[in-house]
Amino acid sequence: MLASKSPRILAVANQKGGVGKTTTAVNLATSLAAVKQRVLLVDMDPQGNATTGLGIQRADIRKSVYDLLFDGGKASQVAMKTKVPRLSIVPSSVHLSGAEVELVTAKHREHRLKQALFEDMEYDYVIIDCPPSLNFLTLNSLVAAHSLIVPLQCEFYALEGLSQLTKTIGLVQKHFNPQLNIHGILLTMFDKRNRITRLVEEDVREYYGDKVYKTTIPRNVRLSEAPSYGLPGIIYDMNCVGSQAYIRLAREVIGREKTIYNQQKVA
Ligand SMILES: Nc1ncnc2c1ncn2[C@@H]1O[C@H](COP(=O)(O)OP(=O)(O)O)[C@@H](O)[C@H]1O
Ligand SMILES: [Mg+2]
């Protein structure tokens, strides 16, 4: 569908930790690969949870996001194959925590990732797993991305965090990347029996309307077990409710992509 174009770049972002960014990045990337898309996952988090979650051993990593940010070159030259057909990863590395400081004085410090991904025709989708903070690594991701997927856990302060992120998006649009938008807000670790969950869902849907994906991701222990086996949830147990939800999410993401793509063609 989008094969002849530059890849669509979607960053999974939320400055809050533990909201399901990495779980979403890994399982969405795998689900997209499962429906015949060529996918690259970029692990921008120094903690490297997406990297280990895909079974990549530290000893096997020759080049990482760090090399991409500092030595230039194309993402596909650094990418490693994963056990999932059509899914590659640019792994994280421990050096990445130092990169944050090194980038402060570097030239084109906000555009490094964008340059590395520019017209890399090897992929249909690039999914970026952002760190849980607003630093230069996140900024590089927001500058490179066309669109953001924002996982949100339905808890008391969720909306405040979201308005903070919206302000950041505004700043990035103004200074670096005018086209950046929110692809969708994804309610994660969703538990309909919980009153707070229901109240937060109501508020988020009322305020953000269609921006909130119809698909919600339930709290599901199989999804949290999978990384310890070095497997994406949807490979570890394709039939569990969590995996099924991520497969639905992938369909919804592709559906939105088609709408956006057709709108661009008409414009
Ligand atoms: N839908 C879910 N059900 C159960 N556990 C989940 C789910 N999504 C994420 N988790 C677990 O919650 C923790 C935080 O998720 P993670 O994806 O690492 O968040 P982040 O990348 O935002 O820090 C991890 O231990 C993960 O396995
Ligand atoms: Mg993470």
C-alpha cells in the first residue's frame, strides 16, 4: 500500500513511565509485520526494554541507536533482524544514556534521527519507542515522526499528563516539525470494572473525541510475561485478550493511515 513511499514514522510517546509505551511499540510493530508490512522498530530508550523484549542479546549488538545518532548513516544499515519476519530493530545501548548529554552541544542535535530515517525505502512503517522523559532523545523522536501514538493509563492524573504532552507537541510543531500530530490516544491496562478507569475514559473521549482509538488494551498478565521470554506478546500467546487487542489496534492504525493517505492524495 505505502511500499513505494518513504516510511510512515509513528512515535510511541508519553513522558510518564510505565504506561505501556514499550509494550505497545513492540506489539504494534509485530502486528503490522504480521499483516505483511515491512517494519522497523527504533528503541530510543536507554533502558532498552524493546530490545530485550524482542530477544536481542546485548552481546549480539554491533551497532545501536547511539551510532545512528553520532555517526550518521541510514537506519537500515544499523538495523538487526528479529525473530519476527519483516520486523527489524535498531537496538538501544547503554551508551544512549550518555548521548542525552553529548547531544546538548552537537550540531543539528534535534534532527539526527530524522536524517537517519529520511527516505529509507526499506520500510513501510517505522515505530519509535520513546524514553519516559522529555529529553533530546524524545525530541529527536518527535522531530522525526509524522504522528504520535500516546498510550494512556486510566488513572487520576492521566489528563494532566496529556495536556503537558500536548504543550510539548505545540512547541515541537512551532520550532521543528509543523506536521507533527497525534495519530491516536490509546487507553492501556484498561479495566472496565474500575470506577476511575471508567471516569477517565469518559473524560478523555469527551475531550479528545475521535483522537482516542476505539481499541483499548486490557490489563493482561500474558503481555507482561512475554518480554521475559524475549518475545512480543502476540507471538508468545496470540490468543490472549491482550494480543487480540493489539491486533485490533494494528487494524485501526492501518485504517487511519489509509484515511490520511487518501486525504493527502486528494489535497
Ligand atoms: N496491557 C498490559 N497488561 C499487563 N501488563 C502490562 C500491560 N502493558 C504493559 N504492562 C506491563 O507494565 C509495565 C510497564 O509497561 P511498559 O510497556 O514497559 O511501559 P513504558 O514503556 O511506558 O514504561 C511492564 O512491566 C509491562 O509488562
Ligand atoms: Mg518503555
